Amino acid sequence: MHNDMGKGSDPNAELRQKAESVLRGVSVDVTTLSTKEMQQLMHELQVHQIELEMQNETLRLAQTQLSQSREQYVDLYDSSPVGYLTITKKGLIKQANLTSASVLRVDRTPLLNKPFSRYVTRASQDRYFLHHRQVLKTKSMQTCELKLVTSDGTEFDARLDSIPDEDGHFRTTLHDITEQKQAEKALSASEQKYRHLVEALQEGIWVIDKDARTTFVNQSMADMLGYTIDEMQGRHLFSFMDKKKVAAAQQNLDRRQQGIIEQHDFEFLRKDGSPIFVVLATAPITDENGNFNGAVAGLIDITEQVQSKIALQESHELLENTLAELNSTQAQLVRQERQAAVGQLAAGIAHDFNNIVAGILLHAQLMLTNSDLKPEDRHKIEMIYQQGEQAATLTHQILDFSRKSMMRREYIDLCLFLEDLHRLFIHTLPENILLSMNYHVKTCPVNGDTARLQQAVLNMVINARDAMPDGGKLDIVLEQVVVREDGERPYHRLTPGKWARISVTDNGIGIPEPILDQIFEPFFTTKAPMGSGLGLSQVFGIVRQHEGYADVSTTVGEGSTFFLYLPMLPASQPVLPSQQPDILSLGHEETVLIVEDNKIVRQSLIEAVETLNYRSLGAKNGREALTLCHSPKNNISLVITDLIMPEVGGKELLNILNKTMPDIKVIVITGHPLANRGTDLLSAGADGWLQKPVNLYQLSQEVARVLEMKRP
């Protein structure tokens, strides 16, 4: 059996021969062994032989598996989608898989023992050598991104992940990240594009996180609220609204957390405290698991629309009682048209009525200047004049509630203003009403029209008097109210700043709740047939023309308090001297041209200026006036012109005279209510203006003032 194993092609034959050689060197005398011992020895040898053969088979199988595993590793190494390289300390490529060679577009064999830096672009050389040093220095994994170049000169983006081995070399994985870089570039361009788009939107974009804190707003959103973008970042959503709106905002946030997308209106506060109304479309922001991460909203400013709607609603309320007999459809239509209708009506009445009254008042005043009048004739003329003034007052009332009355604004100290009215109140109130006046400030400056404010306060006092038919107590209080942006407001529409408040309190019958909303409406009255229904509506109109507000607090059976809020001036100013309406200023025979299309008014004005010692000329329109002005013999010093006339109107006449004959002074006179209280006329070159009906004394003073003016 030994010979057979030795003669075969056993791969362990050499090992067997070495064993026999060793065995020969051992002297064993088998002749001394018994037959049994020989048999036992042979058995042991056979067992050992079988064991050796089994071990050989196991080793052979292990070697085969190792070889297969090595081949698999080589296949995996070479076919990996990632390039593998072993680089020496000197930067030479010791090993490389096929992927590395493919990425660099070179065969593997020429790649070996070449400097890896050969495949690094010139711009990335410093970055690569820094990476190389970091690996050797830290002996830990290092990563860098750089530009590589293939053997054919094509550049591409790559990432190297390197770690040192026990031999001091470092093993590197090579990743082609060109597509990743292109994707990142495309993503960045897309983000930049949409960021520019968002920034360019006129609509506001607002993003909050899950805690309702601002994480992003575009410029339009910041401008909408009057902040900078940085000022809004990080602030809680609730800090941009009135406290009363927080509960509604929280409900909206709860709906976002439920995943609800919707559109609704909301009211925020600007930085200056003023309200801003918006319509917003909002949606939740969630992560990949659907968890709530915040919300995004697009906002459009609808403040003008809402304020127009509020103004329209206020107008509707003023006419509610008058239009009660109409059905709901008619009421809606009338309320929508009311503001324009009232304005047109007031302007029409003012013009036509003032033209009529102007002639009556001027002729009456001219007649009263005649010292030869009989007492009974003077009395009759005075009665005519008084009735004319009452007609003019009615016109003022209509213009007041429609907020179109002409006003001459000036500095007014309300303390002195009310003190002057005190004497008038005493004569207005009966003896069974106890009047008290209290001032909680030393000075209270406002910019107002003295006559109109007197009328407003007097109307409130008369209203309080009528509420106490059996007598009572009337308290008038003047105080300053400071409204802060984050503080409480005695009246909800007051903006931050200083306000003067005049309160008129009576202990009369009070106002029933059902009619409380109607008391400021024109023609609404509880005193029919004696009341006109214009008193409180006139108060309301006057105060609104002063950028102020009127409010009321009342309890039936206990009394009422009416409040007037007027914006205060920032600092005291000198009191301007008031005109003296009872002094006639006479002229020095200067020539005054009267331009008026209404014949009666024109004749009245001509007679008035002649009474005031001026020469007069008349023209019915601007065209005739220009003809007269161009004649040197007329030597016209002043033109008094109506504003609205056929052919050439007053404003066109004013422009022509300013350009061609600037030495001629111009006073504009009109029965129409003027926008911006006549300042537009003065800006257009007028030297003065008067509102019809014209008082003879006012006319004399204005003419004298203008003629004394020097042209700039």
C-alpha cells in the first residue's frame, strides 16, 4: 500500500518521501515484536494513514475555496462602481481596480507606479496635496472634492476618500461626482430662480415654523407691514396682530396642523400700529413623514377695499332710518350709491343756493350801509339779511354732514377756545341746567376751523340741553388722550399719538339702544317736528373733516356722554391774529374786474366793490374778462372771478393771467365746495379765495389784503 501511494501522482509524495527518510533514521527492531503487537502496529499505521488522507482532502478543499474567494474578491474589486487605488507616501499609484482605470480612461497597467497628481487639474493641485498631507498627518479618513482630468484631457468632478494602511500607504476610493455637481448646480440655479421670483412678487410671502415663528418673508411682505426683513425674522406670528385677533389666528394654525389648505381674510397691524387687511392663501408644511413643520402663506393687501367698504357701511348707517321703507334689495343699492349721491346733492345745493343767497346778503348789506334809511325800512332789511344768513347756515349744515364744507384751518388752543364759548353756553342753557367746565391740560393745540368746531360743540351742548327738559347737570371736560401702539384705545379707530378729547356729559333721558346707531345720520331726529335731524350729523361731518372721530356712551334714564377726538399738534404754535369781520376796508379807486356768469351775483359784487371805493368792470365769462384785461385803458388791478363758468372758466382764466399778466391779482370766488380747502387754488397762483355767499366785510378785507400783497 505504501508503494502504491508512493508510485501515484499524489501531490503529497514529496512530503511522504521526507517522512520515510526520517523513519529510516530510526532503528526499530520489529523482530522482537509479537504477532499481536505487529498487528496492532499495522492497525495504528493504517488509522494514521487514513487520518492524513482526510486532512489532505480538507486542506485541498480549503485551498480551492480560498482560490475561488480570491477570484470573487478580484472580480468585485475590479467591477466595483467605485474606483479603488492604493497610493504610496510619494503619491505613486501602487494598485488600482478596473473602475479607476475606466474613470481615468487609461489601461490599468500603464496606470501603476505613476503619480496620481498627473490626473489632477492644475487648479486642484494644491487641494490634492493638502489632502495627501492631511491623510499622512491625521492617520484617519479624509475627504476632498477636486477636479480630475482623464488621459484624453476631459475634466470631471471627483471625490477622494482616503485612509492610511499599516504600510504607510493610503487606500483611496475614487467617486465620479460630475452628475451630482451638475444636479447641485441645477438645484442652486432653480432655488435662485424661485427666490428671485418670490422676491419679485408683489404679493407677500410669509413662512413660519411649527412654533409660529417667522422663518422667511419676501420684501413685499416686509413692506406691507412696514418692517425690514431682518426685523420680522424670528418674531412670533401673534406679535403682528391685535390681541383680539390671537384666538382666531390660533384656530387657523390648528387647521394648518390638521393639513387643511384654505383662503381667508385677516387683519394684521403695521409697525406704526395702523391696521392692514389682507386676503391670504395658506397651506401647511410637512416633513417626509407627514409631521407638521410650519405653514406658508401668500398675502394680498386689500386694506383700501376694506376701508372703502367700512366707509360705505358708515354711509349706509347714516341713511338707514331714511331708507327703512325700502326692501333689502333697494336698501343695498341705495347704500352703495349714497356717498356719491350725497356729495353731488350737497355740491349742487351749495352752488345754486349760495348764488341765490349771495345776491340777497350782499344787496341787504349794501342797503344797510345807507345812513338815510328809515328805522322801519332798516328793520325790514335786517330781517331779510337774518333770513339770508339762516339760509347760508342751512347750506353749511348740509355741507358739514357730507364732509364738503369749506374750512379755514388754523392753530387753535382748545382751552382758550372753550373759554370763549363759555359765555355763549350760559346764554344758550336755561337756569335749571348747572354747567361745569373742567380742563385737565394747560394748553391743547389742534389744527382746526374755529367756526366749524364752535358749531360742533354748540350742537352737542344743545343736544344735551334738549335731553334734560326738566333741568339737570351738564359737564364739559377737555383732556389729552395718549394712544400707544400696544395700549388700549378709548375709541377703536384712534391711531397711535396724542388726541384732544372734548366730552359733553348730561344726566338726561339717555338714548335707547335701537336708535343708537342712527343718531349721527342726517335727518334722523327724535324731536320731530321741531328738530331738523342735522345737528349730530353736522357734528360728525365736522369732526371727520378734522381727521377726528365722534363717539357716544349712554344709559337710558341716566344720561349720555358725547366724545369728540381731534388729533393734537406736535407742539404749540403762535396764535394767528383773527380777522375783524365788522370793519370795512375801503379801497383807493383801484379797478376791480368782476367775472361771474350769474347776472344777479355779478351785479351784487359790482355794487359791493363800488361801495368799497373801487372802480368796477363786469364780465360774464373768462373770454370777456381777458378782452377787458388786455385793454390798457382799463388798468385792472384785481380780478374777482367765479370758478365754474361757461366758455373760459375761472381756473383757466387764472392760468392765462398768471402767464401773460402776472401783475394782475386774482381772487377766486365760488359756490362749489373746494377740495383741499382752497389750497389747490393758491398753489395754482390765486392770491386769495372766498366762499359764497360772500359777506361784505369779508369781501372788503380780502380785497384789501390781496391788493396790498407784493408779487414774489
